[in-house]
Amino acid sequence: MTTVEIFEKLRSLQDVLAKKIELEREINYIPKMLVTQEELLQRLKKEYIEKDIERNATKITEMELKNSLFEAESTREKAEKHMSDISTQREYENLDKEIRDASEKESQYRKEIKQKEQKIRDLDNDMEQKKELIDQQDAELSQAKARVESELAERKKLLAGLEAEEKEITENMDEELLFKFERIVKKKGGNGIVSIKGGVCSSCHMILPVQFANSVRSGKEIVSCPYCSSILFYEESSDSEESYFDDDTTGSLSDLEDLDDEEDIEDEYEEDDEKMMDYDE
């Protein structure tokens, strides 16, 4: 398989992988669209249960108050019946106090029972509203789940087609090259093959040595950027690039530091010249 053929296959594979990455991202994201609705439904159900528990507790308290009211009424009625049997002032005062205490309790119990009855009515209304919201949310969630399942099934079908296409493209290709290429495509968001212009990698924008850039330009082998690992190809640019590639200097990766040092020295000379000019003036 020639270098040109490998490049063509990698380009086709890059398109397939980019689509796969997007589909896989959507497949992971789509179910998350249901999270908010599910959380709302769970919160409504929890609130309904809490209201129901509160209603049951209030109902129990109401029944206890009614029992206490019945006892107070019985005490008062029994005391009133004995009023005709008293013979002394002391007995009258004791019985009268008992009747008054029982009457006060009756009044207090009736007041509290009325409050509990009102609270139960309020809770019933709240629970009814919650039940309607729960039914509505449950129906909407069921529809959303059906829609999500349909969208997922559609995307998984497309993904299966892309995987079959990927298998066809990568047949008889070097596994190590494919592994590195797929990794860089995922890392770069679907872009694993980039051009080199003016000796600069268009992915990481690092300046490449002349010898290395000429190797890419020759197209005799698959070359990866030593900085970002993207696979490089030569792209015709301006005339100034020709002088870069025709430079007799055979650079290497280590030459980059030397070039930087030379540029720093030239900048210092220029600054000194400017200072001398200002002094002469």
C-alpha cells in the first residue's frame, strides 16, 4: 500500500471517526435530557408522601382530641346530674369547679379539632394538586422516554453503519498507526491530519526544522508532528515557503533552541543600535 493510498484511507477514516465521535457524544448526552424531568417527578412524589404522612398524623391527633372531648363532655354531664344530690356548700363548690373545668376543656378541644379539620382539608387540597402534577409529569416523562429511545435507536443504527465503514477502511492497515491516529482524532475533536505551511504545523503552530519539513514535503512516508502527534501533509503556499524548504541548512528539533537564541542576540543588537542613535542625536 503506497503512502498516497494510506493518506486517502486516513482521510476517509478521519471523516468516519469524526462522525462517530459526534454520535457517541449525542448517545451519551440524550438520556441526560430526562434527568431534570425525572428529578421533578421524584420531588413531587416525595412531597406527596410527606403530605400524606402529615395528614395521617393530623388525623390521629384529631381522633385523640375527639376522644378527649367525649371524656370531657361525659365528665361535665355526670357532674351536672349530681348537682341535685348535693347537700353542702362545699360539695356544690367542688362540683361546680368540676363542671367549669370540663366545659373549658370541651371548648379547647373543639377549637383544636376545628383547626385539625381545617388542616386536613388543606392537606387534601395540596395532595390533590400534587397528584395532578404527578400524573401530568409522569405522562410527559413517558413520552420523553419514548422519544429518547427512538433517537437513541436511530443514532445507534447510524453508529453501527459507521463502524462497518471503519472496518472496511482499516482492513490491512498497520494497527499501531491506526491506534495512534484514532487517539489523536479523538483528542483533537475529529481532526488528526493537518497541513504544514511555511514549516509550521497548522495544529499546534510550532515551527518545524527544515529537514523534518522536507521529509513531510517528499511524501515518501507517514510523518507525525513531534509536538502534537498530528499526521502532517504538505500544502502549497506562498513563494516565501519555497525558500524555507530550499534552505541548505539541515535543521533538527534541537535547532529550534539555537534559532531562538540567535533571534534574541539580534534583538539585543538592534536595541543597542537604537540606543546609540538616540545618544548621537
